[in-house]
Amino acid sequence: MKASIGGYARARSIEHALSLFAEADGAGRYLAGGQSLVAALNLGASAGDMLVDISGIEALRGVRIEGDRLVIGALTRHSEIERNDLVARHVPLLAKAAPLIAHDAIRNRGTIGGSLSHADPAAEYPACAVALDAIFNLEGPNGRRDVAASEFFKGLFETDRAEDEILTAVSVPVAQAGERHAILELTRRSGDYALAGLAIVVRGDRHRIGAFGLGDRPLLCEGAMAALDRGDVDAAATAIADDVDPMSDIQASADYRRHLAGVVLRRLAAELGVAR
Amino acid sequence: MTDTFRNRIDLEMTVNGEPIELTVPAARHLIDLLRTDLGLTGSHAGCEHGVCGACTVIVDGETVRGCLTLAAQLQGAEIWTVEGLTESGAIADLQKAFVERNALQCGFCTPGMLASAKVLIERDAVPSREGIREHMSGNYCRCTGYEAIVDAIETTLRGRAGGDAR
Ligand SMILES: Cc1cc2nc3c(=O)[nH]c(=O)nc-3n(C[C@H](O)[C@H](O)[C@H](O)COP(=O)(O)OP(=O)(O)OC[C@H]3O[C@@H](n4cnc5c(N)ncnc54)[C@H](O)[C@@H]3O)c2cc1C
Ligand code: FES
Ligand code: FES
């Protein structure tokens, strides 16, 4: 099946993109790497979209340190996250997550802003953002605003982003000395969306866990986090079953996914050397 | 320029080393531009949603999915397909290894396999078989069972590593 679109325009700047979106009069849609959007168009999921191509906007590029945060431009591709020195040093979780996303050819074009805006509940970055306590920078016709990752994801492919807002960057606290990050997922085939996965950030003796593939959105697993803070892995593996809220689909049942959450948690706890 | 919404897009790009100029519908995918507009039918369209890898080609030195890339986004890009890679001899050793090891049967997946493998054999490091499999995991083959494909890529990697031992 072939995509049907209403029109295409290349935006020069954020301002230009916002004005094109307004011009599209309700049919506008931002296009970044196209790795989710073009697939959806090919499947006939939407037709007549007026595509506003933001992929050439310089202001949405680049990775930089700002104070004690790493700011990652929305257009940063998965393959760049994989290789970027600043990301590897300051937010190793994202460097570990990127290679788990799809395959080379898709990582070469897909962007972090696209993944976060798309908000697939089985995607890696949204759960990492929740575990990292990231802040999303948005810009729309009414100006700029910041949203915490924990407030951004609202449901299945649903976010706090208004349709005409552009996610410009993600801002993540840089890892402190001794901070550790780990991510693990279970998939049927390498590169598939995860059946179940967890991203863990250990800051001091506090644990933050983001779950993916285990609900209608990325979930912060507070029960398991509290148990790991006490060093009680068994209690964490029990608690996580209540923290998550998986769905059944053709890939796996909800029960099976819930079981996998415990398996992933135990493996990560072992990797991180959590007591017991 | 494309300052406002257009239904047809003017493009200049380089395909297999030759500069081209053409105008395409805004929804034209790279794979269809190659196959339909340019008659380069070596690259194949399979699933058309990014899963099978049959449409994999090289854009600005990196693999991309022809079925998930709108031609409109490729103004100024340098594109290589199996036709150009064959003619230039850039992957002659890889192709020879594929033939010798019977790494293809129907051949539908092969142009995408070659494009993906090209990037791997041009890296400095020689990966493990596991690493080769991981790199090639986005390219499906319904015929060979993969073993021969991994063998052919491994043979090429070793040949190149031995060939220019510095
Ligand atoms: C076969 C296959 C397997 C995949 N496997 C995985 C996987 O395992 N894990 C994973 O996480 N992802 C996976 N993906 C999806 C991939 O990561 C996409 O690249 C990503 O979800 C979208 O990024 P993009 O830049 O391509 O966005 P696009 O496809 O261009 O856009 C996606 C959506 O986000 C909107 N958008 C994009 N950028 C912005 C922005 N800056 N501001 C506002 N809105 C924006 C668009 O309007 C659109 O609705 C897979 C894709 C394919 C085809
Ligand atoms: S046709 Fe593009 S990946 Fe299958
Ligand atoms: S040779 Fe037939 S699909 Fe690979």
C-alpha cells in the first residue's frame, strides 16, 4: 500500500514550521526521520496529511552540556546517540538503549524527538526518560514550555504535547560520580519492539525504574524501586508485578509479560550487584 | 524551493555516481523513485513497513530503508544501489563470496543484504559471527536459513582484513 499525503513542505526554522502547521489548517503533521510516520502512512493509518518536514531545522540538532544537564536536540538520530561521546559519558543509559532500537538502517534516520513524540509504550527512550527524570522542551504557537517526562506520557501513543507543538530537546541530569545505568529487554527477535523491558538508574542508594512494553505508557515502578532501595531483590520482583499493567496482544499475554518483568528485574539486579 | 506545501517536489541528487534532476509526487518513496522513476529494479519492495530489509540502499554512506524514506527528504543526497555497487566493483569480493557459498536462492533479499553487509565490511574491526548476525538482523531471508549469508560475509571480512594488513 502506498502513502497518501496532502502536501509536503520543508521548514527552515521552528518559527517557519509553526506557521506552516497553522497554514495546514488541522491537517498538519510534523515529519522528522519518518521511521514511524512513513510506516503508518504506508499502512493507511492516516491520509491527506500535510507534512511539515522539520528534519532540516538547525536549532533542533546537537548535543550539549548546560550546567548539570545534558541537552539533546530532538533531531538527534538513534545512531548518533549510540556513538556520541557526551551521551556515553553523561547519560550512559541512552547510549545503552539506542542499539536496542530496531536495526541499523532505521537507527540511521529515526530521531529521539520522533520516538518520544510517537510514544510507543514498547519503545526504549520513553522509559529511559522516565527513569532519568528527564525534562522535555516544547515550543508552540503560544511559546515555550517544559514538561517532566513523568507528566508527558498520557496513554497509548498519547502525550501532553499539543498537535501543533514541536518537541525541541530533551534535557537530562548528567550522571553523578558512581551513578549506574542499565537497561534490559526481552524480544522475540533482535531489533523487535520489546515484549518487556526495564531501564534502571541507580543514584546514590536510590533506584529509579522505567518499564516499557508493560503498560499503555512507560511506567515508573515505585514498588520495586522502594524494595531495591532496601536491597531486597525478592520483594522488588514481587512488587513489580503490581507496578506494571501489561496488555495482551498477538505477541504475548499480559500474564506472560508480567512474569517477564520479574525476570528482567532479577537479571538487572544481578548485573548491578544489588544485595541479596 | 519548498517554502510552502507542494504536491510535486523538484529534486537534485546523485544516484550511483550520476547527478540527476527530477520532479516527483510528494508521497514518492525512495524505493519507488529508484524502481519506477529511474528503472533501477535491483532494490526490492517487500513489506513496505520497514521490517524485511529488501529495500535497503545506501544514502550518504549509511543504510536506509527505501520504503520508509520519502524522496522529498533527499534533496542533495548521494544514493547507491546494487546496480551502482556492482558496476563500481565496490563489493565484488562480497558478491563473489555470496555466489561461492550459495548465499542466495530466489535472490529477493540479496540486494538489501549486500547493502547492509557493505557497511559492515568497510568497518575496521572484524566482528564475531554473533556480531554479523546482529548487524544483519534487519534483513530477512525466506530461503537460505542465514548460515550461508553469515559465512559469505565472514569470508569477505577476513579477506579484507588479511588483504590490507598494515
Ligand atoms: C521495523 C521497525 C522497528 C522498530 N523498532 C523499534 C524499537 O524496537 N524501539 C523503538 O523505540 N522504536 C522502534 N521503531 C521506531 C523508530 O524508533 C522511530 O524512529 C521513532 O519511533 C520515530 O522517530 P522519527 O524521527 O522517525 O519520527 P517520525 O516517524 O518522523 O515521527 C513520528 C511521530 O512523531 C511526530 N514527531 C516527530 N518528531 C517530532 C518533534 N520533534 N516534535 C513533535 N512531533 C514530532 C510526528 O509527527 C509523528 O507523529 C521501529 C521502527 C520500525 C520501522
Ligand atoms: S520493503 Fe522496506 S523493509 Fe520491507
Ligand atoms: S534468497 Fe530468497 S529471500 Fe533470501
